Amino acid sequence: MAEAHPQRNLILILARDLASRLATPVFVVDHEGTLVYFNEAAEPVLGRTYAETGELRAGGWATEWSPTDDEGRPIPLEDLPLGVAFREGRASHRSFRIVGGDRVARAIEATAFPLLIREDEIVGAIAVFWERPPEGTTGR
Amino acid sequence: MKVRVWGCRGSLASPGPETVRFGGQTSCVSVQLSDGSLLILDAGSGIRPLGMALGGDHPERIDVFITHLHTDHIEGLRFFDPIWDPSVELNVWGPPSPIRGLRSRIAPYFAPPFFPVHLRSIPSHPEFRDTPTRTWRIGSAAVTAQLVKHPGPTVGYRVEENGHALAYLPDHEPALGSDLSTVGTEWISGFALAEGSTVLLHDAQYTKAEYDERVGWGHSSTEDAVTFGRRAGAERLVLFHHDPLHTDTQLEGVLARAKELSASGPDEVELAREGMTFEL
Ligand SMILES: [Zn+2]
Ligand SMILES: [Zn+2]
């Protein structure tokens, strides 16, 4: 059964299938924190397609989009919602800024939650995110 | 290993003159290993004739592997003769839910009002074991269980011995949410279980037209079963879990369609039927 890519856990397969059908931007990482998928809805926010980035290790995706707080201070991986969800096994939410692959800076909000198949076994995590509406508007 | 199909009907036992050729018993497959160990895949109604065929002659230890707790996969366990024999060491393996172990989930089937005898009063005192996440050994075989796409916690099994592998995925809808013909193989539910298998027993409950009306019910069309078998590189695909409404004549039509589809592999495609045997 040895192969380049080991079989993905079913929960991760289902997460990716679900994400691929949502109109909300979704980012999926596996049990090691490696980015394994983001959906089409995420592409305009991230300024890149998943086909362009492919899989990225945690250290890679955490800097790929240069996340900073509203004052411009870099946010380390462990303080990003996905980092918290992954490390602490709980849901996490935060507003921050990123620079897309198209070099456009965007203010976003993200909510992440862990994919736990047992209390102590994590097979990945999911972040849902969206662009914050410009100041002075309410968005939808 | 010697494999025998004792039941290959899906959902509901369907005896009668229109199902005699393929059989009406629900899922059950016996696997006799070269060291004499007896493994049983699922405990649908087909396990009752298996128990009768064993007579008093069964091995001291029997391992039953349940894919999931839908009734067509466990309804026969209560009528499997060896469970009434106190000298049998009976291990029942199956998927845990994320919250509860197998024993507590299966116990209601062995209790009033569904059954007159309580689980704790069953003479063989079966041991219920959650399937491990890694491959483990039973007798001379390596057994792998992995969660697969089907409503509720459901596993498929792979039994390997002497370089041959039997893959058993009786209830499986790998095409749900995925384009089976293009998606990367590591993203196909059940792929690792079936990869390069000598014999693949796979769900093919529906025709394409039926499947289109029943997406998400947890089963596969003939088309998807053949595509799955081809992607997995199975040598021999055996279509399993026949719909209770499908008569022998309709199933012959399913087989003809499967053969048409499998022109480019798997090498062999056939329909499971009661009494069918394989030597791997
Ligand atoms: Zn079934
Ligand atoms: Zn089922």
C-alpha cells in the first residue's frame, strides 16, 4: 500500500469535498498543518489559485500571505486562527490583514476549527474566511 | 485464503423465486486463512447458514468484522450458532463512533424490545473491539480497516495473506462529492484498501438512473463501482450489495452493463452471488 501520497483520512476527504462546493472561502489543512486545499471562493481573496500554490507546509502558508494585525505587526502561525485551532484543538476567530498573491492587501476575518475524530486525535483543521467590508459599510 | 459469499444482498433480505440465482441473504463473507483461522466479514442474514454449515466443527476462535451497524450487516449475528457456544472465543470488530465504543452501540440489538436475550447473557460472551487505525494481524493475515464514505461510522476491510489481498467495501459511495475519474487517488475514499487487490468486493447497489435519484444514500452505481475498481487497479471486481428490488433478470442486465464499462479494466468484473467462492 506504499505510495507517494498516503490515503487521506475520510474526514479530510469529506472536508475537502464540502469546501469544493461552498461559495464561502475555505482553507483546509491536514494533520500536520499542511495546506491541502483551498476552494475557488478563496482564490480572489488569496489572489492565487490552489493549482498555483499546491500543498504548502505550515511554515510556508503562514508566511505566504504575510498576515499582519491592523497595526502592521506580523502575526506568527501559532496566533492565526488555524494555528490556535490546530494547537489547542478549539475554534478560534480573528480579524487580520493579508497580502494576496496578486499583491493586493486585504482585510479579512477568519474562523478556524479543528477536525477531531477522537478527543485526542486531530486529522486536520478548516478555516472559513471572508474579506472585511470597507470601513463605513456593513457588508452583507 | 479461501473466500465464500454467504450473502450479498443490500439493505433487506430478499428471498423468493426472483432472487434465487444471486441470493437474497444480506452481507456475509467467510475467509478461511491458510493457518485455519476463520474471519467473517459482516453478519448479515448470510451468517446464519454459515453458522449452520460450520456445525460443531468451528474453530475455537472466530473473528467477525462488521463494516457498520446498519441492520443488514449485523442482523444475523444473533442467529449465528457459535455465539450460543460458551467454548467459542468470539471477537467482533467494528467501527467506533467518535464518542462511543462498539460494544455500547451494538448492545441495543441484544436487548428487549428488539431481542429477548441480553448481550451479557450470550453464552460465548463476545468481545467487541473497535477497529484499530493501523493494520493489525489476525492469524496469518494482515487486516486493515479504514473509514469510508457511507452514512454513519463505516469501515471497509482489506485482508492480506501471502501477497494476495481481498478488499471488502460493501457499502460505499466514493463518488459522493468527488469526480472519481479525475480526483487524485489519495483523495478517493477507500482507495488504499482496494489498491492492487486480487479480489475487490464493492458496492454496486444501483443502476446509473437509480443512483441519480439516491445521491448521498451511501451506495454506488455500476458505473462508479467499475471506475473505482479501475482506479484502484483491482484484478477482479465483484459487484456486491445488490438492491433488494433487483431480480435475477435485472441483475444480469447490471452485469452486462458492467462488462461493457470495464472494457478498459479491471480485468474481470462479475456479480457476487451466494455460494460463490474464491481461492486467493
Ligand atoms: Zn448495507
Ligand atoms: Zn449501510
